[in-house]
Amino acid sequence: MNMHWSAMSFEERYTYLHDCRKHFCATEQIAPDQAHRIIELDGTKILDVSSFYIHLGEQIHGTLGYFGACLDSLSDCFCGGFGLRDPIQIVWHHASHAQTHLSAIYWELQTALRFKNISKEFTTEDMVDLGYLGDGSHSDIQTWTAYYAQFFEQPLESITPHHNSSYFDEICNVLSRYTQLTLT
């Protein structure tokens, strides 16, 4: 029996999201761009950053659907070739519930998990280029490694995020750029 993504742990949802991306791209499920779509999101299904992208992908393309995994790829998907084109309307029900789970701290938790995963695959120079490290010095690596490690060692409430805005606000900015967004 397959576990629904909403019952998965944070790390399992993160992996599932990237599995959706790989599956979607490998099977070339990219549909012709459709205009005049109304996409309805249920904010009660949003538990963290990964669940937002999983839910959006499913609402657009069905199970294992993909429509971005970060703010940059979300913007890229709206630029064509991923099944939608203007005009698009998104109605986000229970948006306040999603807003709670897309705070600055959850944004940084997602970044911490990406840091944990890519630090195994990329060089220090690559991580500097990707914006995960400042100058790549030994002390810089130690500082950022310790910062991101706390997300897996401490209660989230005890961590002060570096971001001033919430991930919810940033998603709304992107969605508003490409769609008619209604929050309910």
C-alpha cells in the first residue's frame, strides 16, 4: 500500500517531490499549454514547502504531477511548456492555514534539507555559486553547516530565521505575476 504524501515526514515529502519531478520529466508528461484554467488549491493540504508544490502539481497534472519545486522553477513552469498559459486563475481556499505552514522558518527548514542533500554531491565552489555558502572559507562552511544542522536538532520555535518575509508571501508574489490569484 502506498502512503499518501500528506502522511509522510518532512524529509519523505521532500524526496517525493523530487521523485515527482524526475518521473514527470522522464515520462514527458508535459501537456500542451492550456489557457482559461481554474486551479483550486486546498490550503489545509499544505504542511510545508514541499507539500505546496506536490499539491499544485497534482491539481494541474494529476498524481505525480510536477509544477515546480522552488520559487525559480515555479516561475519557469509558468513561462510555458508545462501545461498552462494565460489566462490562468488560482483560487486558494483556506489560504490562512497554508500561510501558517509556509512561514519563514519552514522556508529555511526546506533550505536546510536541500543544504544537507547537496553538500554530499557538490563542491564548495558549487555551493558558493548556488548561494548556500558565503565565501566558502573553512569558517564559513562551519558556520552554515551549524546553522542548517540546528533545524534537525532543535525545536523550530527556538530558531530565528534569516528571511524577513514568509514563503507564503513569496509564493503569492510569483502566483500573482502569472495568474489571477484569489485567496479565500
